[in-house]
Amino acid sequence: MNKSANFKVNGMHCGGCANKIKKQINELNIENAVEVNVETGNVNIKFNSNQATLAVLKESIAKAGFQVETVELE
């Protein structure tokens, strides 16, 4: 089942930060689409909820070195 979640992330400053997050999410080997807006601190992830949970995605962003402030399921 496809879902979309918006993560408010602290600590992003540049395209390199965005790439770190995208790379970490892609390493989960799940169907996904990741959009990162460095200026607003938003990371929008469209994902298959049969393959991953919000907790797994949040943990993946943390592994990239960033803190998730809030999560909204869309």
C-alpha cells in the first residue's frame, strides 16, 4: 500500500545533506520516492507501507546524521 509521509528534519544545510538522506533511504531497498527541501527542512517520502514503517524511515534519517522533529502521514 502506497503512503506518503512528510518529515521535518533539523540540521540540513546543503545539497550534500539532501544526498545523504536520499542515499540512506535508498539503502533500505524499498519502493520509494524521496523529495528533500533543504530550505524548509522537509523530507517527503512516498513508500510502500508493506515494506517499511514510519519508524524505519525515521531511523534511517537518523542514521544519516539528522534529527527528525515531526512526522506527518499524508
